[in-house]
Amino acid sequence: MKSITIDYRKRLSEESDKGHNRWHEAIAPVIEAGPGENVEIETRDAFDGQITPTTTADDLRNCDLNRVHPLTGPVYVTGAAPGDLLEVEICDMKPAAFGYTVQVPGFGFLRDAFPDPYIAKWTIKDGFARSADLPDLRIPDGSFVGVIGVAPSRELRETVRQREAALAARGGMALPPEAQGAVPSVEPIASEALRTIPPRENGGNMDIKQLSKGARLLLPVFVDGALFSVGDAHFAQGDGEACGTAIEMSGSILVRFTVHKGEAWRRGIRFPRFLRNDYYFPPELAAPRRFLATTGISVRADGTNESEDTTLSARNALLAMIDLLVERGWTRQQAYAICSVAVDLKISELVDVPNMVVSAFLPLDIFAK
């Protein structure tokens, strides 16, 4: 078995030969692995060691978000070439002993409604996460990596840069390339490379909790060797990761590669796909027997009806769930954190115009009995 081990006492910039925090086709691989080989990869937490057991909520105002998503890799996969389909089998995940959930001002789905910083710290032991900041909760192990992907080609990187710049010019949210905090820090990579915040054709920050042990991820290949990297390990997450973080942690992942020659090109596969042959979670947790759910439709707080707006529906379902948790004794920031680590947002229907329905499911077995 091959491996990439890291020194958790160091930040990524101090061990830049083991990883990166931007996407660029010119980043040199750390190791080479052939199809069928097991590769164990250790990963840093999403904030690159800035958040520790002594961090306070006010400290979050000083976090350097340019350092977010330290990735380990790349791995050069022998035989992979542009147009191929890279199959990544996730064979195992090993969580750390410490985790955290934070609300950083200006980030998260409800960033306008939650302008203040917040932190919940978790102790991970015996298959569960517990937090003194969120007492009476016991969150079961659903470990996975939030960021998993391959390098973009130069052409794809430039396409992404242009379309995200155009989005920002229209008033949308987009993060252009930023050299400050970039690893590698050498030019022109630092100024050209794509930020890791959004998912794209190459995978990246997809935050799909079903990509846990036993899943197989299919990624279109854009460069020779694919240049596969991972990071942003989570112990548990609700579908949606509403506040912007899950139960964040360091950890390790064991993967195995298969290269399907020419299949992405032949089948016109532009975006990642994934599959599995067993439950991603114990079935009673994946589809909880006991739950409470709220719903949201495409109507604004002032009564304005929007047409087919699933984002607005999701917002309304989530705000209703936060209200429900507040009724049960939690503060609003505690409730927002619980939603991010345990509540699943699901599209219930898309056809009954103008009101799309999104439901928010709260599993009740996470609460102490």
C-alpha cells in the first residue's frame, strides 16, 4: 500500500511538498499510484489548523479564509489521460479525535440572518461526536471527505475563471483566483489557480456525505495522470451543510483507482457521478424512523410569491427548522449548527408551479433520551 503522511503539527505552507489549496494543472504530484493499488492519504482540517480546542468565537473573525481547504496530493494515477473516466473506490475513512462546527461571518447559506461568529467543539470517540456546546446531542460517525477531485486542464481552468468572473460582474457570489495564502505560492500558479470553495467539473468541494466508505466516485479526467487530491474531512454532515461547516476534522482516507479508458469522452460525461452497493449509513439513520420535518415554498417573508425558486424554498424550510429547535430550548446559533451537522434538506417536488417544496428532516435519535 502506498501512502501520503503529513505532520499535523505543521500548516500546509510548511509542508507544501505534500499538498495544495488551489486547483491548477501544473501542481506537481506527490506520489504515483497504479490502478488497483491501495493509497492511504492523511488530510488536514478545512481551516488548516487555525481552529483548535482553545479557539473562541471571536477568534473566528481573524481566520484567514484564503487558507481554506488544504488538500493532500496530487496523486498521479498511472495510465490516466484526458477523456478517461477515473473510478475512485473509497475503501475506508479514519476520523480524528477533535472536531468543530463554526459559523464564520459572511459565509453560510443564511449568512444574512447569522452575522455573528459561533463555534461548537466536538469530542470524537467510540463512533460518536459529542459537544459541551451542544449538550444532549450524540452524532453518529458518517465520515467522508468534502473535497475530492482531479486537476482541471488549462482550458477548463480558463473557462471556469471567465464564467465565474462574469457571474461576479452580474452581482453573483464568486471567488476569483487569489495569490494571498495560496499553496503553492510560486507564480504563475498562485495567481492563476482556482479557489477550492465551489465544486466544478473536476469534482472538488462537493460535500456529498454519501461519498463515505464503500462509495465509488467517477471523475472525468482532464490532464495526464488525473492528479487526484482530497481534503476537508467531515465526521458528520446534514445534506446541505447549511451553516458552511459540518463536523470538521482531520483524518485519513483509503482509496483505490480504476481507469476507464476514453469513457468520459465516449459517453459525454462532464460532471462527477457516484454509486455504491450498500447503505452509506445504517438504514435507520440514513432514513430515520423518528424525525421531525419542516417545509418551505417559494414565498418571501413579505408575501411576495417567486416562481420555481428552490433556493428560497430551502431557506424557508431551514428557517422553520431553526424556529422549531428554538422552541425546544436551543439558541438560534445552536439550532443553525444542529441543522448543518444533522438536518437533511430534500427537494420534495419541483412541478407544482409556482411553489417548489423543500423539506428539512431532523432525526430525533441524535438527542439524548
